[in-house]
Amino acid sequence: MRLSIVALILISMVCPMFAQQTANRPIGLPQDWSTRHLIFTNGASADVAAAAQRDPRYWINWMLHTANSFSNQNAIGTHTPKHLQTDWAMSLGGGFMPVGETPAKFSFNINGTPNCTNDFVVFTINATPGANQANILAFNNLYTGTLSSSCPFGPQTPPTSDFTQPTFMWSYQAGASPIALSPVLSLDGTKVAFIENSTPPTFDVLTPVTGQGTSATAPATPGTGGSSLTQLAYTNTAVTGCTPNATTSDSDSSAYIDYINDVAYVGADNGVLYRINGVFRSTPTLAYCVTVNATAGTHYLTSPIYDSIHNEVFVSDGYSVYGYTPGATGFTLVKSISVAAAAGPNPSIVLSPIVDPTNGFVYVFSRDDTTNAKAIATQINEALTTQVQAGIGLKITGTGYNFILDGDFDNAYYTTGPKAGGGTLYACGTDNNNAAKPSLYALSFAAPNGTMNATPAVSDNRHINPAANPNSVCGPLLDFYDGTTDRLFVSVGTVGATTGGNQVTEWNVNTRIASSATTPNATATNYWGGASAFSIDNVSTEPQAASIYFGTLSPPPALNTTPCGAGNYCAVKLTQSGLQ
């Protein structure tokens, strides 16, 4: 990602946390699951704009959106429909990057060319760690592929002319449990935070060292050569107001890091929201907690989102959305609003709210509504007093993955803004004739208040899944604007299927897709089970340096193979445009 010198000066002046990086190294760009859950657009009031600029995520958002609008000298051009190019696929061994979870990507220098040594992507693995299985690893030497390469060496020792694979930067058996949620990076990329899928869950901070561990099946153990692992059993720690709980788990709540205050917010399946201090710059310590919903077994908390502009944490218990003000000694409930019928046994909302403090909205996606009849995308005002629900197909009744995951906004939402009637929210719902099949929807906004229209602008586009396989599900959608082309990426998967589904499609959304008959620009197939959430790469014309990353969700069925070999789950890199 290349920015002007003016942008770097602004970041250094306005954002002290970014400026701290410049003393010892270039300004890096961390991206993780939270990057697309706290968003900022043009059109902010003076007060909101001033407050937003103190948050590092504002500048990360600016670099991913507004900066690309100013300059497209490194952009990838438009293209005609074709098959997406798989640059590489690496085995994760006997485990996978879980459904809905996002690899974390770090770009070492936002003002330089893509860096083969210091740019990396982190995958967590839902597998019990041991001598022959990692539960977290990172790849560098990323910009490799079959046609050309920006990286001058292959992964072998000594280097060879093989430019088709990345290098295992590090690989660890960290702790004793699988990792079923998303990793989060420190601003400088030197530490990784994540939740171990244990009972009770632990909040872990890993300091990795390059070269430790050589593959997913040959991991190192942190604690030697400068590497370390700090663990906090946050649900089972006694502080004032928090009752220790050794029997709960954490199914849906990845940690959200407030970089300004070095604080983490995280939930658990006992319905309790926790604040942890001293995440990356000190020793993680439980500060306090609050019970959001104590209903056992069904009200699992999603990942929280902290809006630093309004000092409010938003979280869902799977059916309602809550807002809390974090103070010096505890949380104060601001407001809550019911979104879906608490019908159980699994939560209707499984991923974090998307918070837009610029326009004052919160968005969630649910497999059913308060009438228990339809899948919905919901826009809620940030005061949590009113909402608009747009139907995106029938309530899910399939037997596979039983949920609706995140949609994403096009570039016009960031530049024109919903209050000017601009922008589109794309969401993957269900087929209007079959709740077990996915379809694509496009949602619009009305001026002057930016209210989402309850009737979709485009409904039931089934071309994300041409075979119309039953019991399929979409991963979270991803939109990325490179300065010239606005692209939407959609994955669909069917666990264990031998045909149909299991593909990634790319759509040109410079203008809103026209109708349910619109077809994608490019397609990549045979990603068994579909894809985890996507992580995005650079805006660059360097060969192989503009890509998306994800994991596959299922091993191949009998007599089939995955891109990384028979029987394996994969970490995958695809070019953004299918041209490279």
C-alpha cells in the first residue's frame, strides 16, 4: 500500500500510536477481523472527525479506502470475466481456519513496495496443538505465484527457482487448545493476540520469532530464543464484580483491541463481557466485567466493537444488540435493542456488529428476525432506539452451517455516503425459494438521513452458487477498491459436497449490480467447504502483490483433492483481479 508523503506526515502528527512506530521502523499496516467492523466514511461532522483521527483504526480505514480514491497509480485495471488465479495454497495440516474468521495481514511499510521478508499473514488453526500440529502460524514471502513473482526466492533451503509457494515465517503449538477465533495484531506487527478454545478460555499474547517452526506439522513451542506466550484465563479470574467461571467457553467472541489504551474487550459463552488491560505494552490483566445476558447455553456473546469516538462498546448476545460505556472501574449499560427471535438452540447473530460512528449506525446480520420468518440485514441507529430490517431471503433451515454472516459496503458508501443516498450494502442471504441455498442481495440508502431501505435494490441473485447446492453457506463478503475498480468477493461452500458450491466469485461493483441476472466477473473453484473470512492485501502492480487470503473449511471428499493436496485443509492466496 503506497501513500503520499503528506499522508505519512498527517498520520505521524495526528496519531501518536502510529508515530511511535517511526522511531525504529517504517509505518506498518495491520489488518484483522476488526478492520471492517469499525468503519469511517466521508462526511463526518467536525467533532466526529477530530475524535476519529485519534484512533489508529481511522487511519487504517483511511489507507484502505480514501487513500485509494486519491491515487490509482498502483491500481490494477479492469478486466474481462475469467477464472481467478490461485497463486498458492499451503497445508494447515489436520485443522482449519474456522468459518467466519479472518487471517491477520501485516504490511511492513505503507509507503514502500511490498516486502517479501517483513509482510506476513497469520492463520489460526482449529486443531489441538502438539509436536505434529500447529494451532497458529504465519507465512511471509507472500508475493509468489505460477506466472511471475515479486519475491526473489523460493521456500526451500537453499533457495531454488520455485516461486510458487510462500515461506513458513513461524509456526507454533501455542498453549494446549485449538484456536477457533480470529487473531489480532499489535500495531507494529511484533505480537499476536488470540483466544484459546479451552474451558475456561484463555486470552493469549504471542511474541513470535521468525524461523521458529517450519510447517503446520512441525511447529515450535513458544518460550525460547526470544519468543513468548502470555496466557490469561479471563473468565476464571477474580476481580471486583466478576465471579470466576471455570466451566464456560468462548464460541463466537474474538478479542477487540483498543490500541489507544492498550485494552482488549472480549466476551464468552456465559454472557459476560470482559475488559483486559495491558494487552501489548504490559502484562494482560483482567480489569472488570459485566453480565450482558446470563441465559445459559444460547446467548453466546459476539466479538465486541469499541467506538472510541463515542466511548461505547457494542456487542450482541446472539439476538439483541447492547451498548456499554467503559469507565475506570466498570461498564455502564447505555441501551439495548432486540433484533431476532430468541428461538435457539444456536444464536441468530454470530458475528460482531459493524459500527459506523461517522453516520451513527450499527449493522448486524441474522439468520432470522423477531417473527422467526426471514433472514435479515439490520441497520440500527447508534442510540439503539430504532432499526430497519431488510429481508434477505427465508430464515435458514439447512443442516450445514446454520447462520448468516457479514455483508460489506461498496466504495460509494465511504465516498458519497448513505446520507447523500449513496452506497450499497451487499449481503448474502438465502434463496427466496429454498432457505438452504445462498443468494446475493444489494441494499440501498435514502437521503437525507442515510436510512437503509427495507426493500432490497437487488434480490435473490443466485449466481454466487451456480450449482445451487443445498445446505450451502456464504462466508463474510469483502469489498475492496483499488483506485480504479471496486471489487466484491463472495465465497460459497458446502461441507463434504463432491460437486457444486465450494467457490469464490469476484464481482465488479463500480456501479451497483443491475439485477438478479447479473453474473460475476471471475470464479475460482474447488475450495472445499468454502472459505473462511477474507483478508485483503495491497494496491500494487507488483506481480502477485495484490491478493486475498483465506482458509478452506473442509477436507476433500473421497477421490477429490484440495489445492494443497488430498486430505488437507488449506491456507489460500488468490489474486484480486484474476490477471496475474
